[in-house]
Amino acid sequence: MDHVPMSMCTQHPDNAQVPNWVRDSVIQGDDEVHEAYLAYSLYGCHEVMWDFEGKDVDIYVVRKLLSRYPEYFRNNVLGRDVYLTLRLPNPWVETAEKKLFSQALELVPTAYDVAREFYGDDNINGVFQVILPLTSRAEELIFTYKYYERVVAGKAFIELVPGVRVMDVLGSVRPNTIDVIPLIEDLNSMMSIDKIIIGYWKVVKPSYLRIFIARSDPAMNYGLIPAVLMAKVALSKALDLGRELGLEVYPIIGVGPTPFRGHLTPYNVDSVIREYPCVYTFTVQSAFRYDYPEGEVVNAISELNHRAPSSDCTVPDHGVLINIINKYVINYQREVEGLANVINRVSNYVPRRRARKLHIGLFGYSRGFRGVVLPRAITFVASLYSLGIPPEVLGVSTLEELSEEEYSALSEVYVNLRHDLTRAAKYVCHECLDLLTKYGHAFEINGETINEVKRDIKALEDMGIKTGPNDYEGRKHELLAQLLINSLIEGREEDTTKYMVEMALIRHAIG
């Protein structure tokens, strides 16, 4: 890499507003190619994530970008000045998408050929980095690296008929190798990120390593506070190991617009940078780009691009933080199990902003949740906000169980704790909880679950954090949440999506 990207525009479907260049309400096909161009040229993102995970994707993206926008890419060389990074499906987890793993990797040498033709330069690798989601073992990274090296690039040397190698007909396959970026998403993998890194390093010996820390799925699976603490521990371990090995480690973090998913908005950049000072690359998701004034978005991305990341993200005693996580997860997951039926019902009305395939989060794969299956993180968040139960609230009463040492460590490590909780608390709807209690049978939700949520809300109030609306927009959101619940009770489901969209516009994000 000639420089480490500071901003990565992604295709997360969390935008409430639909951009005016989209042909309908769903961004797909050629719209995503144009979107990638705008990410670079208009918004100033250093990098675009081209996502093969859980969605149909255009494999001709590089050819289309260079042929449709030649003037821009003549002056901004793909693979040198700006980057296109592929997110692969994980064949060990997403078994229905196994073959797409190889299809995605074949895009890399095709991109090289197109870039060589466009730039007239043999030394430009248009695409050379891939992200492996749900990474849990070093072997997955090694397999990905070697599959490309030996199968994708290595096939050039195979002699299919006597004296004729593949390269003699199809040409050489370059680049010879790729950079593999682990995307770490579950608790066990984050806590053992050092083992994943060192296992990969021993075999591949990379000159540098980018690691990708998830924030959305960990929050959905374990709760807001555990997600932040997990990220902090993982970052600390990775950077400490990098120094020990003499390996440059460049962290990426996947932050969305709501506090639950990372709280990166154009108006909250400084707070997020302060929370994760050692992160090099922040994801700039769809709501960030499309739900705020364009000028504010461009300025905020510029701020991300011009900061100086810290080299240190050390956190105090990991054991204390892990104790907090373990206590919190028990309460949070119990509450989510109790709310699962109503979450899944309401999720059917969340508007689609991307053409995504069926997907379930780690919650659905885990044996510990007695078969509970949840929607994707963005839809999960949207459903709870639309019910007047911000997901940030769930499990907060756990803070009352913490020892003085644990609470002190939490306050030191989670810098924006009160800031994030305060932002979310304004969307609490007390009347909605009363409605869900009254009509619990219709929503398959029991009274004890509602009481647990009320305990969480009381814990926020005991911290001095006001819950419920504090301005006109908040009061409007509260009223819409009540109308949404009543629309479901009365069978007026044609209104449900309308109310959900109106609430999302107020929040500047679907989820």
C-alpha cells in the first residue's frame, strides 16, 4: 500500500433517505458502481468496500469504473491513490455462498488486467486486498491467502495439454499474492485475536497487517457495552503483539450511525476518534453519507482523513473488562430472547435499501440461545427503535451489579459511555412499554421481559440520564412509535412501514 486509508465507504443498508441518483428505493446493480465513484470523487473516501457477503454483486466493477469515469481515475490511480477492497463470503460459515468465495477472488487478476490496459503500467494492482468476515482461526486466513496464491494465481503455470500452460493462452495472472484482512466479529475471536494474528504471521510473514474489528454484530449478540469493551481489548492485544513482532498493524473499525452500532455520524466524528484513537480506518456507512447535508458529510470525512492515529490503544486489566462483559451478556441476551418474537415481527416492515440475501447473525448460530434467530443488525436496531426500546438500553441494569473496581474500569475504558447512552435514551417510549404489556399476548412477549427493560430504564434514570423525548423531534418519534404498535394491534399493517420510515428520518438512520 502507498498509504493507509483513513476512511472506507461501505454498502451497509442503514440509510433512511434514498439518494436522488438511485432509480428506485433499493440501491443495486449499476447504482452501486456509480455509488463507488461518488464515494471517491464527491465524498473523498480513500477506500470502498465491495461487498460479496450476503448480496448480489457486480464482478465487472473495475472495468465499469475505469471506462465510465476515466478522467477521475487517470488522476486518482485505483490501487495506488484510492482502493477497492473486496469483502468475501466466509465459506466456513456461509455455506450456501461457498462458491462465491472463489468467484470473488477471481475478480483480483481481472482487475489487474483491466488496470494494466487502462493505465499502460504493469505495476498497478487495481485490487489486491480482501476482507474475510467472521474470521475465527488463523487457518481461515492462511487458506484464503494460499487459495489465491496457488489456485487463482498458480493456475497460470498448469500445463493442460503438452507444452501449453494456462498463461500461454490466458496470459499471466497477477498479482501473485493478496493481502487478507481478518474481520473479527465474535467474543471468543476478539479475545484470542493475538493467536489469530501470530498463526497467520508465522506462515505468511506479511510486511504489514490490517485488522478489521466489528461493532454492529457484536452489539447485537452481546450488547452495547460488551461490544465496545471487546473492541478495546482486541485493539490492545493486536497492537501490543504487532510491536512485539515488529509488524505494523493498521486497525479498521466498522462503525455505524446509532450509538449501538458505533455512533459515527458527521456530527460525532470527534467523539468517535476519541473513543478509538489508534484506529486507522473508520467505515463510512450509507446513513452517514445520505442522511445528512452533503457539505457536512464531506467535511466530516475530510476530518477523518486528516487525523493522526495514535500508536497506542492499551487498556487496563483485561480480566476486569472480561468480567464486566460476562455479567452484561447474561442479562442482555436474556432480554433479547424475550423480545425476539416482537423484533422478528416488526423487522418485516423495515424498508429495504439494498438487495440483500437472507442472513442471520451470530445470535442465530450460537447454541446458547435455544434456537433464537434474529434479523441482520441494522434491521434489529430499526425494529427496537421503532418499538420505543432503543437497543442501547438493554442490559444497562447490569451496571448496578458491578463492583467499584469494575465500574471504574468501565468508565475509564468506555470514554463516551454517558454520551452514547444519553443520545439513545431520548428515543425511549414509556407509553410503548405499557402498550406492549397490555397486548403482550398479541406480540408473544411476557411481562417479565418488559419489567427487565423497565429496570434498565430506571438504571439510566439513576445515573442521571433522562429517558424519553426532550425536543420536538423526540416527541414526534415517540408518537410514531405508539402509532406503529397500534397499527399492528389494529391490523393496519399498511401504515407500519410508513411510520417506521418517518422515525428513521428523524434518527438520520434506519438502524
